[in-house]
Amino acid sequence: MKFDFDRVIDLRNTHSAKWDRMEAGTVWRGKEAPVKSTGSTEALDAIPMWVADMDFNVPPPVTAALQAEVDRSVFGYYDTNQSWREAACAWLERRHGWSPDPDWLSTTPGVVSAIGLILQALSEPGDEVMVFSPAYHAFRYIIEANDRVLRNVPMIVEQGRSRIDMQALADMLTPRGKVVILCSPHNPGGRVWEVDEIRAVAEFCRENDLYLISDEIHCDLVYPEARHVPTALAAPGVMDRLITCVSATKSFNLAGAHVSAAVISNPEIKKKVDARMGASGLMSQNRFGMIATEAAWRGGDAWLDALIPYLQANRDHFASRIARAVPGSRAMHLEATYLGWVDFTGTGLEMEDYMERITQRARIGVSPGPQFGTGGEKWMRFNFAMRRALLDEALDRLETAFSDLG
Ligand SMILES: Cc1ncc(COP(=O)(O)O)c(C=O)c1O
């Protein structure tokens, strides 16, 4: 079957956050309202390369399942999520060799909200949550919005790739330390952690009586040179303190579905997390999200298998062209994700200068590195999950915006 990732789809005025809210890089400021960062561009012909969703049509089985619902046109409360949980587990087994028990799955309204519920269930206000930094910015938002304290554990960049600094993690631990969030694969930077690295973090959690949240939302978007190993398989010794968050939404471009799963084998932890969901009235699920994500897990293999080489070609094209377009810049080699992570240190420019060139002259919405915390100060994140022709246009514009530096 042929999937057309080059199709032109006009997403303006479609409630697309990516296309219609081009205040790119809106920065979460914890309990304060999100503020517009300098990543914004409101030009009418702006190209969004910020928030992490793709410009592509979803897998045909997803469209067909939703179409069947529309044809029936009765949208009552959604009953048992048993088949959804089984579809998730079958997917995890097929694609990652992990076969969790469907009874371990709680259906959550997205990974970020799941993390909030988990923090409420397992920690107290004032407790500390460690993330490996630079880290996905919504971790900070949800940690601080729940009155927990974010601890940024800086990673080391070595030979162009990020590495977890176990000494920094140990140095960061205080008696208030309660939870570690491992983003696996990591956003930003696209590292696919090796088994030894996952084990070291897991062992640290076991030794220090910490909960471990493994956010594996990017696990399906891995390039052929790497292999994602679920934390549950890499470090089975921490199953009793592990919560794995997975979702079909990132893999299949269903972010608006807002459905994900928290996989929890420890019944006491699961009971606590489920109790928090109950307290928030989240016992029943969104019909459309459930149907879309189940259809993706059941029938999305061929689409995903076609998507990865398309993204891989975009990744390589983006990395080589940006190095030429912006002299001195360097894209980190991504093992996973479609989120190009570019170091601007070598340009010799101040951030204000290159932000102005990217957002105002090139008219590109981008995610500014500082929003990802320590280590992101001189970086920019560019989403390249778009048709190749648009990616080329973005790169052409960048080339022009930085042409005086050549
Ligand atoms: C690491 C990571 N976790 C979670 C999310 C968002 O998950 P959700 O939309 O299910 O809250 C993202 C989105 O980019 C992400 O990169």
C-alpha cells in the first residue's frame, strides 16, 4: 500500500495548534500562565516547526474506524476498554517484544496528565522530581503545577550525543527526592537509551527508594540504527516501582485524541493512580480517542513502516542542509523522534539574533532550546515531520536569513 506523505494538506483554520497558534515555543512557566516566547512568528506564510505533531494523514484503518462511527452517528458513553488494552499490549509485544498483562493498563487522558495524576498519587507537595535535562518542557509544567519541585539533572553531550550523568543524578538527590522521570527515547535530542543506561537509572531508583516513570511515548519513532528497549524489559528488577507511559498518539499523529496508557504492574501503585483518576471523574474514556488509537495499534503497522524511512530521509536531509544554511550550526544525530535538535553555539551569534533570523526573517515557528531547561540554552528544536517540499522551503528561507554569515 502506498501512503502519500507528500500530500499537500491545508491545516490553517482547522483548530490545528501547530498551524493556527504560531506563537511557536509558548513557554510553560509552571503555575504562571504560559507565555509567548521569542519563538513566535505570526507571519501569514509562516512554517510551523515547533509542537510535536506531524502534517501527515493518519493510517487508513484509523480513518476507516472513525468513519464507521460517524456513519452510525450515535456517540454515547464508551463502555469497557478491554479490547483497547489488549490492542495496546499486542502492539507492544509485536513491536517491542514486551507483553504486559492488559490488566496492568490504566487509560489516561494523555501522558502529561498521566504524569500529573501519578505525582498526585505517589508524592506530596514539596517532593522532588528529577528529569534529565534538557528535558521535554511539559515535564516542568506538570511537576510545578502540582506543587512538586523540579530537579534538572544535566546530561553530558559527548561525541555529539547526550549521555546520562549518573554522578549528577546522585548529587541531585535530597531526602525530598521521590520520583525520576526517564524519557525513553529522549526528547529533545532523540537518544535511544542503551540497556546499561536504563539499568543504571533503574538501579539508582531501587537503591534510593524512588518511583520511576518511564515516558515511552516516542518508542515507535526509532530509526533503524537503534532499538528501543522498554524499561520493563531492560530493568525488570524495578517493576514494583515502575510506571511506563505509552501512547499511540505520537506514533500515528493522533495527538488531539488525548488518550494514553499507564502500565503499572504493582497493584498497590495502580490502585493509587486509579484512585486519583476516579477522584477527577476520569472513569470513562473519550470514545473517539479510544477508537482511533485502538485502530492504530491494530492496523497501523504498514503505515508506520512506511513513515519511518520518510522521516529518516527528512532527518538526514535536514541535518545536512541546516549545517550549510546556518554556518556553525550542528544538528544532533537523532536516533529517534522527528524533532531536529540543533546547536547554535558555533554560529557565534547571540540568541536574540538567531531567533530574529529564524522567526522574523525566515518566518519559521521553532521551539527555543531554553524552554527545555539546563543544557538547552544555545539550542533550537525544529520539527521536520512535514512533506519534503515544505521542509526544503523552510531550509531555503533559513539559508537566506543567514546568508551574510557564509
Ligand atoms: C516526551 C513526551 N511526553 C509526552 C508528550 C505529550 O503527551 P500527551 O499529548 O499524551 O500529553 C510529548 C509530546 O511531545 C513528549 O514529547
